Amino acid sequence: MNHILSEERDGLSVSAVLWNVFPDLIIRNKQRENEIGLEVKALHTAAEEKSANLATPLQLIRYRRDFVVIINWGWQVSSEDGVSITYPHIHLGGVFDAWLLAKIRDYGWLLNQGGRIKGIDVATAIINSVPAHLFKAEEGNMGKLMRIQLPGEMPKSAPHYEEMKDEDERYMEFKQRVLALGLRETFLEICRLEGCETADARVGTEYPQQCSNLGNVTLPNGLPFQLIAGPKPEHWLRTKGDSSLRRVAVLWLGVKLEWKLFSGRKGLWTLVGQGKKPDSEYEQIQSFLQTAHFLEEVADS
């Protein structure tokens, strides 16, 4: 980063903060003054609950001078000179105003009381214990990056509302791409374990507002295998599923990577399996994909 800054921005330099406080990196000017702070977070594509957290109190974040850098990564398999290599691959990166995100975080948390009493005491978020009417520090859920969202009941008269709204729209688009990438990478990993050399998988524009097809492949045993994601998968299968195929397996993945596996035969669909996480239940998915229930007519076709 210093090499890039020395070429692009004369006099700027970057240094790491060596203790565990906000931010992680500081960009300094020629006078060594703190110009910009960068808090770097990493999200793994296949994680069920992406737990990276922006927990720093609002008053410790500088308006328009501190930023959150979010890196979305996953394990990638490559081959070079006949050697298989597994490495951490960065799929997506985003930079957002840390002060605005923290402001959105606080409003969202405070407006969603959820039957509890919530507040922010100086710098610490507090919540009442149940059933006693005592207060304790918030339980660590506030600030999870994938949960930060401007609440619908947010008053438009609130200070910085338009700025928060614009940043929230950018952030929501980024989060949707992160979720879609997680589904795509999970599907590609299943295809790889099934022995597929290539698979067609994409990050669709319709997801997550509506159910859509995100991936297609033909397994080595001849079975067409598809990935869908979004709300109401059964409705999508009935209305948009390929009714011309004599046999097809369709995997549906949810936001937290819960899964359902459907068997299709000329437009008739049967739920044959479901579970919580594909990475820990792959053998169950594999057994379904290799059963006669799917394959009895694939060879004939």
C-alpha cells in the first residue's frame, strides 16, 4: 500500500495500528497527521453467519474520515503444472463510510426493541436482562455487518437521513452480492466434489428479491443439476422449472445456506432432502444425487 501511495499520492503513507482498537490502518500526510482511518473486515463466502462486526462506538469514529473496508473471500482451487493449489481468493471488496454505517447500526438496533429495553449508555450499548429489570452490556449481535440496515420506520427528519439512505442503498447492493457469491461458491464446490471440471454459475440480478436460477451443470453421471435461490422455491419450480427434462436435480440454497434438494421429472417436482449446511452435509446431498430416484431415466435419455 505504501508503494502505491508513494506513486499515486506524494507524501502519503500507511501504517498499521498495533493494538486491537479502531481502526486497523491509518493513512498519514507529509506531516504524519492522521488523515484517514481504515477498518478492514473479512467475510468468508461460505460462512453460515458472517460474524465480522462493527462494534466501535459512534463517538470514536470520525465523520467522512474513517472507512470500513470489507473483503469477501473464499477458498479457491487451481491447478498449475499438474499441481492442485488451494488458496484464499478475494471475490469482492467494498469501501463504506464507517460513521454512516455506525449511525445506521445504532438507529436500527434502537428502533428494533424486540420486547426488550435497549439503550446506549455513554459508549456501551445496554439491554435489559430477562426476567429481571436489570441492564447488562449488549450480547455481541449489534454491529454484525450482514445485519446493518436502515430501518423502515426511520424518521426522515433525523440528522444525516439522506446521507444514511444513500449509503444504505450502496451497502444493501454490496450485501446482496456477498450473499449471492456465497451461494455460487457453495454450488461450485459441490460440483467440484462431484467431479465436474466446469460449471456455469453466476451472481444473478434478481436474487434475493425473487427466486432465480444461479447455476447449471451436467454431472458426470449424466444428471442435469441446477442451483436456485430466493423466496418461494416451490413456486419457481412450478412456474419456471424446465418441464422438458426427463430427470433433473435442483438445489435450493437459503440466506444462511440451508438447503433443499428437489427431483424433477417432466415438470413434476419432489422434495427428496433438506438440511442446514451443505459443507457439513455433503455426503447426504451426494447420496441423493446418486440414487436411482434421480438416475433411473437419465441413461435412457
